[in-house]
Amino acid sequence: METNFTQEQLRDPRIREAEEIVRSCIHCGLCTATCPSYLMLGDERDSPRGRIYLIKSMLEGTVAPKQVRPHLDRCLSCFSCMTTCPSGVDYMHLSDFARQYIEASERRKPVDSLMRKLLRAILPHPSRLRLALLAAKLALPFRRIVARTRFRTLAAMLELAPKKSGGHTQFSAPQTVKTRKARRGRVALLLGCAQKVLQPEINDATVRFLNHMGYDVVLPDNVGCCGALPLHMGGEEEAKAMARQNIDAWHLQREHGPLDAIIINASGCGTAVKDYGHLFAHDPEYAAKAKYISALAKDIAEFAAEQRIEAPLGWSDIRVAYHSACSMQHGQRVNDQPRQLLRNAGFTVLEIPEGHICCGSAGTYNILQPEIAEGLKQRKLAAIGSLKPDCVAGGNIGCIAQLSGGPVPVVHTVQLLDWAYGGPCPEPLKHLQKRVRLLPRDGQAKETADAAA
């Protein structure tokens, strides 16, 4: 794509990077076939190709930021376009920069601005999120009244608030949970922010599964939100502050021994942490440290696929529809590993039709763009329903929350793996316990059977 940036503009390394990305787009339009917002709206400006042209025009100064903002707001940042693109256009970094540019250039309407500030002030902070969920329960009866006001975003938040509070965690930071098996190494686990409030049992299952594979699990202090939420809302400096805190905390752990990996069990967070090297590429103090941390980051399925794991304790006829989160398949390009791990653990894995299309969660998207998100959710649920699975497995808390509440229970992939290798049955799948046939393993199967009884 032809560009018309001035030499003065190109002295800015961010503009120079944006120009290189824009020029790599050949305007072929293949991305439109896999873009969720374009499939839902049919507007070229709400496709990756259209947005790239709008961003180019905005940065060149021929289009005002306020004309670009609504179309970029409707982008889910699913990055399906990057998987489809034959030219390797780096849409992820272009769209993040454009969002930052727009937020710095144009003020939003007061209500919109207030709601976004509210989300950024609550969601990345577990203690605040717990209080907000408590308040949401009290306000839930009034959600239809709120929906008729200018605070429609608040109504969407109330609709999405879980009806059941998250349980208590077995493993909290700071501590190191040591394996009882032959020790293979030492890893750190990112506990996350929203996940440890909404479903802390996912982190517990991850710790047990890592211990089962022979790894001590470090749960460091002062590790919080990965920074993805504010970054995708145009708040780069806020995201960097969160990332710096995490980088420092993980580097501090090197004083106590080497880390084999930083394990992440929410694929949206994994995509963000793996990108810390790019985020701090122009920061002389953090560039090398961030690059090191990015190289250590691995999704739990990605890491487990590299390990030698013995046969599961049992086998079953349980049919699992595997939902590959956009941040997993498009952001991290981790595709086969979760499926193979589930098969090896004794489950039948089903492929969801249109598996490359987003479910509509996309961080805060289902709050800020509830109509489009709901359409994508129903499309995904229909695709899942066509398979008649016993459950759905996914690797991202946002997708799990988005798809839960329907007729098919939704769990994290690692919960199924933990169950298969000796952990407890996930609460939503208690009705499937009788369909697991235990394998004889020197009395271990009998112990598991007695525990289940």
C-alpha cells in the first residue's frame, strides 16, 4: 500500500514502524473473509483492510482520529486477519499504536470516557473486582432500567457478572509449591487478575498439573495484570507500568535459582507477555530484561506438550469440543498442542465449525460492544451445539466466561488434564465422573477411585 509520510514524521520510530506495516499490505482483501466484525457488519471500514487504510490516512493527517475511532473500537483484536494474511502484515502492533494515537488526540464523550476509566480501574485489580462483583449482584435487578439510560456499558457489565462467586484458591502468592515427584525444574506461574477472582480453580489445577510433571511452581509476589487490558484500550503507559512491575518481580526470582519457564494459563495474557520485548524495544533500561521474559513465557499447553507425561489414570468416552481462543491460535500460534494433550489424556476431541471466528469476548469487547459480541457468542454457541459435546475446553478465561451458562459446561483445558492425571473432577463435570474407566496402575487407580467415591 502506498504511503505519503513526510521525512519529519519518519524520524519518529513508531511512525516509521507503522509505515513499514502499512506498506506490507497488498490490499488483497483475504482478511475480510475471516474478520468477525466484517462478517457481522459488512462494512469495509470494519475490516482489517479498511482499518489499515483509515489508520494510514489518520497518521498522514488526511483523516481525523474521531472518524477512525468507531471502526477501531469495533475491532476485536482477535488477529484472525494476521493468520490469514499472505503478506504477514503486523496488524496487532499497528492497531495498538493507532489506539494510543487516537486516545492522545481526541477526547471521548464523557460517559464513554468514564466507563473506560472504570473498566481500567477495576478489572486489573482483584480486590476492586471482588467489590465490583458484590455491587453487581445488588444492582442486577435494575439492569433493564440501566440499559435504557446512557450507561449501556454498565448494563452490559451487569449482564456479564457471574451469578456465582469464585471459590477459594488452594495456592496463593507468595510461595513455592514443591513437586513430590522427581524434580525436573522450576517454573513461575502468572496467577492473573480477573481469573483468580472469577475462577481460581484454574490456577489450582495448573499448579497441580505442573507438580505432577515434576516442576516446583513459584508464585511470586508483586506480579499482577499483564497489561493487555489497558494496552488494547490505548493506555500504553499504564500497560508499561504493569509490565515493568511483573518483569522486575520475575527477574528477582532468578536470585533464588534458574527459571525454566514463565507459565501462563490465560492465552490473552500469554500473548501480551510474549510481546513485552516489542513493548519495551525502545526502552534502554527494560529492553533486554523484557526480551528475556518474553522468551521464557509459555502457555501451559505449549509447555506441557514439551514434557514426557505418563499415561492418564483413566480413559473415557467424554466428547470435548475444543475452543481455541483467538489469542491462542492467532496471537500465539499454539494450535495442535492442547488438542493432542487432551487426546493423550483419554478424551475425544471435537473440532468446532468456524473455529477461527471469535466468540465475542475479546477482553472488554463484550462490555463495550455488547450487540456485536452477543451476535458472535450466539454464532459460536450454535456451532458448538451442532457437535453435541459433553463439554467445551478452552485456554482463556474471557472465552470461558463468555460461553458459560449454556447447556454445555465450559472448563479450562488444564482442568481436564489435571483431572486425567489424578486431580479432582472439575465442578461443572461432576455428572460425567462415572464415564471415566480407571486403568490399573499399582494401586494408584484404586486410590483415585476411593477418593472419587
